Amino acid sequence: MDAIAQVARNIRLVPGLHAVGVRHDDMVTLGEAAQRCGRSRQSLVQLSRGQRGSGGFPEPEVETEGTAFYSWRRIAGFLRGLGDDIPSVSHDLVVADHALRLADDLEGLDVAPGTLRSLGLPVE
């Protein structure tokens, strides 16, 4: 959440730009998948090579210049099958998306400061 807020603030420093939402791409490297699921990259590498577990790890969707890209949806399904508690959608990303959409919708509106404070938003 902090990283998303920082990026949104940095984007606003560029005249005419502002973040309007958050998107969660399906295509990931094993490192990105590890961040999303809370496992180490090494754990996913071992699963992908059949060095751990009973096999069946999803094959890469695309391999480019030595980098393999996997479907996050398929990796998450595989890990759920192993008993990992992987939510179908990241709660933090959903909240961040809603917050950015709200900020975008409020941009330029004449909103009373009390309304902004009641929503927990800064009053400028």
C-alpha cells in the first residue's frame, strides 16, 4: 500500500498526470509470483523444476531472452492445491484501486472539507 501511495504521489508531480486505478497483471516472473504469495523465489524455482513437490507446476506462458513469464492465476491455483492460502484477489490492491478511483472522481469537484475529512482524506 505504501508503494502504491508513493507512486501515486510521484505521478502527480508530473503536470497533467494522475493515477486513476491499480491493475494486477496476470503475467509474472517467479520473483514477482514469490512476492505475491509470500514464498521465496527459490521455493518457486524448485517447484517449477520438479525439485520439490509432486510436480505439476504450471509451464511458462512465454520465455523471452532467458526470462520465463508465468500465469499468476495458474501459479496461485497450483499453490492453493498445495494448501497455501492464496486469495483470489489481493485485498490491498482492491483497496488501493478504490482509493485511487475515489481520488480521481473527487478531482476538481467542490467538495466540502468536512466531507473529505469524514472519508479520511486530506483537506488542502
